[in-house]
Amino acid sequence: MTVTTDTFIRAELISFAQDPGNGNAPEPGSLVHYADGLLWLKGQHIHALGDFAELSPSLAENAGVLDYRGKLIMPGFIDTHVHYVQLDIMASYGRQLLDWLNDYTFPEECRFANHAHAVALSNAFLDEMLRAGTTTAQVFGSSHPNSVDAFFTACQTRNLRMLAGKVLMDRNAPQGLLDGASGIADTERLIEDWHGRERLGYSVTPRFAPTSTKAQMDAAGALLRNDSSLWLQTHLAENSGELDWVAELFPGSRDYLAVYEEAGLVGPRSTFAHGIHLDNGMRKRLADRGASIAFCPSSNLFLGSGLFDRDAANEIGMAYSYATDIGAGTDLSGFGTLKSAYQVGQLRGQPLTAWQGFYGLTHGNAKALSLHSHIGQLAPSFDADFVVIDPCSTPLLSRRIDHCTTLGERLFALMMLADDRAIYETWAGGQCQHRRDNI
């Protein structure tokens, strides 16, 4: 018989029940905030939350309460687009996209033919994710199936909710990365072994149109048609040189997005990384099919790819999420992603509020991945995946927080000044999976 353990945590609680809107204050009913709150866990789920003074009388007299006053708890951060196999090439000298792939990415990914290397990097990547407060991500492996076996095994050991997939690529890459006729068969086997197993899900993963033949993309689309519970992740319209290449490779397609549409890859569980160089027609087609763009601000700045247009997406109703895109991204931290997103917004004249940022990093990203009934909020029955944030983790951040008079100011200071040192603890599946070393 399994005994469900109760855990009680006292702290400031912050969560978003819905989109807070574009104003300087969140829309009524969107923000859940308890300045002195109690988070009550039963096993790996949230049982209740509320004001400490109101909820604590219902606890047993001898109930042990973890006292984290002075800290704040949010839902675990979610990363919608990241390459775990590129962890070791972060901060490689910046080239534009296609040169960067050839000079750094492809040689690095060839190393994942070695299973021991894939195991080591899977665990190192998850350690860093949890250190940064990220509890769920949608992850690219390499084209080697063992890269996904290793990653999912590491996630299962830690009881994490993760999406991942083996890269499909059968042309225009080094021979050691091409999967040829075996790519779809390997994907089918991985889906059978891992999709829906505990808290894991499979994302069908053609790298991008230039590295997959039409036949391979059509076969990937068939997988999605046969199982609507699968996810799809790939890249779209990141770099102007990439657009020119796609036009040469697919002269019969009206535009880049049409290449994916013709293969049946555009749907409500489809995530297209970047989406910088889109016109409004393409945005509307994505919106109509319920697909989303993963906005990767630090990567876009690092590679000089361009500035994502949030206002155009909002006006048309195209969904987008926030992502690190490691290894071209320069920060594993959700705080760092939001800081870069704010800077991109400033360059475009599209200011990003802290309300929008932290909603996006939690509930918004969960919604983009169709996981919003499980994660992204502090709410009863949701997975107990959350971060404990120390707003006084560095002397500078502490000084700034001391001068803040509102919650919005404090959240904005965190968005701009915090890093992984501010993550005091990361909980996933009702267990503390990372605790910060003393600083």
C-alpha cells in the first residue's frame, strides 16, 4: 500500500490563472498571490494553497511546516525549445546560423553516437536545468536514438515531466548524423518505448526543412496523423540565409511554412522555434492551426538572426512561448530568457512587463505545449513542480528589492537581475530535486 506524504510550505506564493494582459497591472482574476501563503502537497501533486492564517488551522497539530518566509514560490519554469546535446558548445564564438551549425553543432552532435557520452550529458543537462529552476522542457536529442533513450532514462529516474525527440535528418549534414531509412523506424520505436510513460512525452523532431527530404517529412506527418497525442518540434524562419536555402530546396512550395504544411506537420501540438522572418499570412496560418512559435531571444541576439515581433503575433492571435535554445542561447535561466526578451522588445518598441514575462514562463508556456492541465500553475491537483526563489540571493539584487514598493517592481527586478543563484530550491513531482549551495 502506498502512503501519500503531506508536505507543508510557508512562503509568498505567486501564480497566474490566466493571461494577465498587456497593461501595467494584471487583469482582474489573472494573478494568484498570497503574501504569506501555505502550499500543501500530497505526494507529487498540489492539494491546496491559500493564506497561511486561513489554511493553517486545518493542519494537524503536529504537522511540520517548512518555513520559507522571505522567499517566494512560483510554478516551475518551462522551456519550450532547447537542445540538450548542445550544452557543451554554449558560448562558442558567434557565427550566423548556417555557419554555426556546420562549425559547432554538427561536430558536437556526432559525439552522441557514444551511449556513455549521451548518459553523462543527459544528467549534466538536467542538473543545470534544475539549478535554473526549469522543471519541464521540450528537448532536441541528436539523430542517434540512444541520445533520447539516455535522456528519457535520466528524466524518468528524477520523475520529471519532459518532452523530447530524436532529430530526423537524412540530407545536408555530416554522414555520421544522417539517419536515412532508419530515422522513422527509430522514431517509432522510441515512441513505443517512451511516449506517455509516467511523465514523459514524445516530440517528433525533424531538425528543419533543409536537412530532411520531402519523403522523411511526409513520414513524420504520418506519425502525427496516426497519434494525435504526439508533439512536433522543428525550426522555422530563423535566419534570412536559411529562408533562401529553403526556397532553393523546395521551389514548388509557396513559402517556408508551406513546406511543413504540405507534410502535415502544423497543428495544435506543433512548436516552431524562432519565427522571426514571417509575414502576416504565415502568422495567420499558424494561428488558424493552433501552432505556436518558440521565441528564443538570447539565441536570436547571439546569432544576429533578428528581433521577434510580439505585437504582430498578438494582433493576429498567433501563440508563442519563451525558450532558451541552448546551445545558441546564452543562458539556461528563465530569468535570463526574460531579460533578453525585454531587450528585444525595447528594440522593437514593444515593452515586456514582468506580469507578461512570468505568466509566459509558466502558465503560458504550459498552454503552448498543451500541458496546462498538469503544470504551469500553483493550483489543486496540479503537479507539484515549483521553484523557491530567494529575492535576496545577491547583494545587488537585495539592494534593489529593498527599494521596491510593489509586487510588480519586485518581479521586474527579478526578471532583470536574478540568475540561478536566486533559485533556492527546485521541486518536481513533489520532491526537492535541487537545493542551492550556500552562497
